[in-house]
Amino acid sequence: MESNSNDNYVLVLEDRTEVKNEQEVGKLSVVSGVDDKGNLKTTEAIAANQAAFLKFNNKDGLLKNFMTNFLKQFNNPTHFGLYKVVADKVEQGVDNLRTMLQNREKPENKQQLAEMGVPFEDYLPQQKNATAIDESKVDWKQLDDLGLSRERLEQSGELEKLLNWQKSNLLTIAVPIGDTTIYTEARLAFRTDDSGNIGLAIHPLRKEPQLDFPYMGYKFSPEEKEQLLATGNLGKTIEVTPKNGEPFSAYVSIDPQTNEIIALRADRVNIPKEIKGVTLSDTQYKDLVEGKAVKVEGMTAKSGKTFNATLQVNAERKGIEFIFGDNKSLRERQEHKHKQQQGVPHKLCGLELSEKQREALDSGRTLYLKNMVDKQGQPFNAYVRMDKEQNRPRFYKWNPDKSQKSGKVEAVAEEHKTQVAVNNHGKTNEATKHVNEPLKTGQTQPTAAQKQKQDENKQKKSRGRKM
């Protein structure tokens, strides 16, 4: 049979579940799709059913997704065989296939069947090495040279992402150039080189996406540029050719944080037939595989609530993204992401921050935080305020707000209100009245020594002037 590598093809299924011997040919039918329950649908291999055939092409990622879902349905896929047949010559192709299967042990037939067949082992789930990066193999000096420390990355929550092979959010890095240091923003990621060594990949912030130049050999049309700038996703797959590499079909998106153009191999994206409890229709599934935006209703969140969203493959996220509400433009997404990443971490020195605490820090307020852990593993308390220019938290032994003209202290823990009121505002309460020295952390009652001084002061005032 002639090669069909550049043509549309269909999959012919050989069902051998009821054959009586190795030489017998199983039932042959053409794959027509998947029903609402995820079950495989087939139809008779005749020209009259041409419109019902599910067609594939080597330039798209539909086959990989189909095979992933196909293999989930069968405990023993070896009872089945799948063969590629040119779409516009189905009847002739199936007749030829049947002839070869009847004598499948002949060397010439065996070779031809191997070329036409779809090997299941290529699509069976692979055991992935998803373990985090061994910190001892990381060259921390690379980060130190960029003005980043392990402690700072841990405090901001970015270290966990990096050690799990993910990109960080935008970070301020210092790039030494001669006697000058340039400060810029970039996303970082750990990657391995050809020798297996772990290195640092730097994705610098760009002013705007470079869409006027060829990208991996592909030149974007005006319509494609407009689509990328409008949504951040190209909305289809294209063939790109990396330097010194083979061409491949890819989804293309723009990183909203850095404006970098990102390509994702289509054959590495697994699109499930069922998403969040909703089985996609054949049309929805096909559109999603092709890179289009698909509206899906009635999905179920982990909380049990149903929701609607637009789904689309995003190359930067390496999978499907959920777009809620109106399909926001790339610029709106960038502004939203920038607002989300203002530097307020979820964890500070081992202390999980609540959303209210993060909102308070983001608004510029000062918080007194307890039970943080320092580099030596010792617990400590401190005042914390965000440094907006450096996009990082600052720690203070004393409340930095007391140096302001208003002398106002905000967001102080309940057990420190007495201390702050007396020390910083000169206020009193009954328990600490006449205590002239600063109160200790969390102190709301006078010490024994302070109580004695209080009594002495009261006695002096009560004696009055002798006549």
C-alpha cells in the first residue's frame, strides 16, 4: 500500500475478541467517533459512510488524544488492531488490508502491516519521573550571581515551583555588565542540559511580542498576529522548525508575563474526552484538539459547584486553560497577572499568610507577625511591610509606622494593642497607669517592680503640701 503520510486517513479497527484461531481475520470497521459515555463508535467500511468516518492527519494531534482515550476503554487492547487507511480509498484499502491480515505472517505482509499499524505501546501511559529536583544538584551560585538567594525564593513561594520543574513568576534579577549592574525582570526555570546537569533558564521580560519576525521558520500572517495579541493563543496548530531540529506541529501562545512566544508540541498534549464531569461532544473535542476556544457548560468544581468556562490549549501552560467570563484580551490578562504578582507571598519564613493578611500587606499596611522561623530554625516575631519598589517584604524589629508624622500604627495583633498604645501614643489604661517605662511585647499588666513604682508614685501625690 502506498504511503499516506501527507493525506487524510481513517482508522480501521480489527476486533479479534471472537476469532477462533490466529489466522482468522477479526471484524473490520472504520472508527467514526466516541459517544457521550466515552465509548468507541465504528461504522461499516463502505464509501456510503464516508461522512461518518473520523478523519486524521499526521500534522495534527488528534491521533494521540484519540489513542489515549481509546486505550482507557480496554483492559486488554491486544485483542484489537488499528490500521491507517487513506480516507478517500476506504473500500479498496480495507480489501487490501483484509488480504494481508489473512496471511499476516508473510514477510512482505508483516512489513506492510507494521507500516500501516498504530502501535499501542507508543500511547500507553509512561512512568514519568515527576520527583522534585534534588537541591544538592542545584548550582545556587547561579542564583546568587543574579542577586537571588535560596531564602528569598523560599519566602516568595517561587522555590517550590522551580524545584518542581516549573517557571517562576517574574522576579527582579541583577545582571552584572562590566562595572555596571542592570536590574531587570525575568521568569526563571531549572532545566537539564545534554549531559544531565541542572542549569538555569532565563526568560527575560520583553516590551512586546516579536511577531514581525519569523518564529522557528514560521511567519505569522496579519490575521494570526491579531489573534495572538487579542487572546494570547493562536487558536490553531502550525508547523514550526526549531534550529537544527525536525519540524513538528505545535500550539502557539504568548507568555502574558514576559511577552515571549511559546510553542508546545501538539503530540505531547493529552486532551481528555471528559473534563470536570462533562463529556465533550465530537465537535467540541475536535475543536479543542485543533486549538480552538470551546465553551463548555455544567462542569463541576472540587467544591461541588457547577461552572461554565471557555477551554483552550495554552502553550505557556502546557495544557488546557480555563477562561472565565468574557474572553479577555492578552493585555487584560497581563494586567490581571501583574496585579496578582505584586510580591506578596503566600508564606513568610514558614508562616502561612491568610488572604486578609496578604491583602493588608498589598495595600501597604504594616503587620506584626508571630511564629516565623529564621535561618537557624529559631522562631521569631517581627513587623512586616511590603517594599513596593523592590517588590519584596521588609522585616522590622520596631514598628516602622511610628516614624511617620501621624504616629499611627495599623494592623497590630490584639495582644500588642496595650503595648503600642502606651509606648507610641502615650495613652494609658487602668492596669498600666503610671508605668513610665516602655512595656514589653504582649504586656497588658505591670510587672511586680512596675507595680511597686506605681504605688510609690500614688503615695507621693496623695501626701500633698504640708501646712
